[in-house]
Amino acid sequence: MQKKLRPLPGTESETPQDRRVDRLTLPSRTETIVRLPVIVESHVREGLIEKLEIITGVYLAESLVKVNKGHIITSVLNTREQEAEIPNPEVQLTELEDKDRDEAVVIGFTEQDKDRGHQSLSRREKVTDRL
């Protein structure tokens, strides 16, 4: 049995020359990784997305992202019982200052080191350590 990979939500109606996404459809009660366009006037290459309730019960995750061809990849959570449709979604980024970039890199390395240290522990030791 072969599994067919689907494109990321937000890319289906897009042509190579068109950066716009007409609408984003999210299944009910899911967290979905999506590819969304950045607001056209933005010249930010990497930035921070603020946590945002897009529509009632649908949340854009706070995340550190890189812009690639005018788009970013992030997570959207739909807590509603029905499918949610978001017309013309665009993301506003907050530009990082140099000191913020350095801090993000240090935090990333620190978190990776913590995870590596826990690999040798049993599940019970990990749970006890977290308590």
C-alpha cells in the first residue's frame, strides 16, 4: 500500500508566480503545519510570529521562522468542532534584532544539549527528573 503525500495546506491553489493563498481550510480539532505568505511589504528574512487568534477558536502559533520565497512554515490550531476557512491568510512578522538572533541560537543549542543528555535515561528516570 502506497501513501500519497499531500501538499501543505495553503499551497493547493497557488501557481508558481502567485504568492497569494486565496483561502486556508483547516479540519476540525486539529493542529496543522501550513505554508503561508508573508505580508508583501515585509522585507524581513527571519522573524517572530506573535501568537494570534485568527478567528474564534483558530490560533496561529508563536514561532521563530525564516522567510523562503515570500512564505513561512508554521503551525495553526483549530479548536472548533467544525472545519475552519480563513480567506486570504497573510502573516505579519516582527523582525529580530541581532542580539535576539544570537540569543535564539544559544537557546536552541542549550535545548539540544539537554535533550541529548536525556537520551541515556530510562523513561522512569526522565519522568522523575521532570518532577
